[in-house]
Amino acid sequence: MYKKIMVPLDGSELAECVLPHVEAIANGFPVKELVILRVVEPERVYAVADSPIDPNLASAREAEGKKRAEDYLAEVVNRLDVPGLTIKTKAIVGRVAESLVDYCVDERIDLIIIATHGRSGVTRWVRGSVADKILRSSKIPVLMIRAPGTEQGI
């Protein structure tokens, strides 16, 4: 059924609330591969009048952010308890929702498991929701886990 699952994380405890669910699914289904992914937003460099801009500044900051993301993902993998499962980590630079959906298509992911804040109405409209954007644009199943301590979360 689900052979290749992707779990996007942003480095927060809230996003990591999906990990027990991931372990349960991986232990209960014949999942072959788990991809834990973090998207690093592209660095924006703003110019100030009479101030030269180093053209390498943005790429250096992105590389630094990507390295921090890779270190974080490695730490998450060390905490998982899913014997026999192939776990892959990936840190990419891009716009979060679009990058995640594109990655799923390119890598033939079967299921996305993502945490949600549980926002609704104006709050979601103003602040946006990566989980909501993924749900609406993905062509594969998305399992959304409402994080504890959020609206309606346990």
C-alpha cells in the first residue's frame, strides 16, 4: 500500500509530533522507505543605499542553513525506532509547499505525513498553512496530524 513515505519537518517540536504515528505506520505496513525532509527557505539579501552587496552572501547563508537542516535531520533519524526500514534524509532549498509537492512527484512518494497547527478561518488565511497548501496541491494521500496543544488538539 504505502511503500515510500515522506515526512516534512521544520525543526519544531510541533512538526515532530508526527514521528510516533510514522513509527506505528512503518511497523504496521510493508513500508520500504521513509524520507524525512526539511526545506530551507531561499535567503533574501536586501540592499541599502551606498552599501555594497556581496554576491555570495545569499548562497553562503543558504549553504549554512542547509547544513543545519542536515544535522537536525540526522539527529531525528537517530531517535526513530523502526527496525529494517530504509530512512533517507533530504534538505533542499526552495519555497516550502511547492518544493515538498515537487519532491513527491519526482521521487514517487506514496504518502505524506505532516503536522498541522489546526488553525482555521482568518488566522489560517493571514498566516498561511504549509500543510493546507500541500493538501490542496498534492496528488497523493496526505495524512495530517493535529499537534497536541493546538486548536482542538489533544
